[in-house]
Amino acid sequence: MKSSTTDIKKISLKESSRVAIVYRSHSEKAVKMAKEVTKWLQNRKIEVYTAPGQKLIGKTKFVHGQRMISSLSFVVVLGGDGTYLRAVSLIDGSQIPVVGFNMGSLGFLTSSPADKIFDILSNLLEDKMTVHSRMLLQAQVFRKGKLKLKAIALNDVVIERGSFSQLINLSLSKEKKLISQIKADAVIISSPTGSTAYNLAAGGPLLDPEVKALIITPVAPHSLTSRPLIFPAHRKLNFRMEGTTQKANLIIDGQEATALTYEDEIVVEKCPSDHLRIESPQSNFFHLLREKLKFGDRA
């Protein structure tokens, strides 16, 4: 499926559909539901694959390789937001839509109710659902000018001190022009989707998912003047650690990606491709905020 040029579009499934299932491995409820969903889909002549890193479900095979992933019609997620982010990592920027069913706790990304799963899947197969595009982040790490790491994130990219005793001291530049120095426990570079995650807990702003922007939020900054910043999505942000003894960790959507040293330059920008989410035509971001986070409720 090609990238959407609009924020919302309808799904058009191929005649020969392939579906991958990503489930919460440590949840008996999710494992049981994965088996039921697999059987339900296979009864409708749909090829079902199990995501790597979990046990095979029923008569399925593991999905592997970019060619096989690109052939998927959609991905079903059964779990919480961490499981959803694992699915995002699996498809790695491919234009494969994802539908998430909440079998965890908060379930902000896995917003579809688990008790409606077969109704929603039926609507999906009948082209009654919509696809919403969400901005992805792209992070690159260069060491002495050579590319060391390239990764995508739906929620956020975090530069953190981890177990190191010193605060990290970062320079933030936009298109190579210095903006500020940040001394803090961590710096969160968030997408609009990720604005409701770690960014929110650290005091950053909430953004409507349709906004195309990059949010920079320091965590426990040393200076009272270090405040969250919002940049247009077409800008490229550069981070460097100041001082030869500086060490840090790079975290991509909650997973440690690599250790960082003073020799590294971290570049974060909007990913060329978007993430595609399957939702009901009646879905409403602010209703979800009120339901999950009690947004706007009076004390």
C-alpha cells in the first residue's frame, strides 16, 4: 500500500490478503485471543503470519524479510502500547496499516476495545474502516562523520544519561545553527503521537496528531530556562554532547538502541514515510484523551 497523501483514506484490501499478528507474549488473554483471531482470519481464506520474537500461533509461519513484510495487507496488534510499538518496529516504515486492540493497561495506541475485535475485523474486511497517517521520526547517529545507526520511531527518540552519574550536556542545533545548550537527565524528541507518552509525563505539550512538528522536552533540566520547544517537521535537528567525558544512551520508542559518546552526532528529523493506523470512521483523538487521560475534566 502506498503512502497516503491525505490524513484519512479508506482501506482497499487485496484479493489475496496476508496478515501478521503481534501479541503480548506474557498475557494469557492476548495469547488466547491471538489463536482465536488467527482461526477467524484463516476461515476467511486469509494467510496469517506470526511476528518474530514470539511463539507461533496455530498453523502460521513467521513473517520475515522486507519482501514478505511489504506483502502484508495489515497488522493486528493484541496487547498494550508497548506491543503496538513492537509492530511499528517490525514493519520499519513500510506502508502497512496497523490495527491495535487494547489488552494491556492504558492502551492509547491500542485504542480499539478487545471485546469488539471481530466486529472491527469484519468492518475492516468490508472496507468500512479508515486509515489515518501519523508522522514518524527518523534518528541517525554519526560517529566521526560515518553513519553508525539509523532507526525510526512513532513516539519518541530519547537521549538519556541512564546509570551514568553526570547530567548530560547537549548542544541543540537546527540546520547546523546553534539554538541552545541543554543540561538535564534526558532530552525527549517527540512526535505528535508521542506527545501523550513520555513527553507528557515530563511536562511537554500535547499536540493534535494532524500537526506536523517535532517536540523537544528536557527531563529534570538543570536550568529553569530550559523549556519545551516545538519545531516545524521539515527542519532537521542536531544534537552533540559537550565534553570528552560525556556518555549517554539513545532510546528509540522505549528500547535502548545504542550507547553514545562525545564523538557522536545525533540527527533527528521527520521520516520520509508515515505510519498508517486503522481506525473507525467515528474515532476522535480528543475523545480518546478524555477517556484515557481525563483531559478537560473538572476537578
